[in-house]
Amino acid sequence: MIIGPEVTEEGLEDIVGKVGKFITEKGGEVIEVDRWGRRKLAYPIRHVMEGNYVLTKFKFEPKLAADLEASLRISEGVLRHLLIKLSD
């Protein structure tokens, strides 16, 4: 996910924590959280040219992916997100 540059470090941790909590509450498991830091975007998103990139690897029931997508979509600090399935 890409989190807006206006979000403070504490806010960033809060967003990442909420995503992890959502996953674990639904019976999933967070395997790894990789913070890539602030990077320049290839194109503007909501008139913003930078964002904090966070990669979260987790195991989760595929049927619950729509709930996670909806949660990320309404999160104010999240500019973009992408869920992909990795092969086992």
C-alpha cells in the first residue's frame, strides 16, 4: 500500500497496525511487514507526488479479501493499495 506523505510516523504505524489487526482478527496471520520508506510516485495521486510504501505479506482466507479491500479503500491515509495472491 502507499500511504500519503502528510501522515506522521505515528500515523503510519497506526495504519499498519490496523491492517495487521484486521488480518489477525479475521483468523489470518501477518508474516512480514516491510517498510520501503518515502518514495517518489510515477504519477500524481490526489495531487501528491510522494508516498510511504509498505509491503505486508500475510496468510488469509481468500473470501475475506473483499472486506480487507473495503477497509483499505475507506482509510484516509492510504493513497493506493493492491492485494495479490502469491503461490504457496
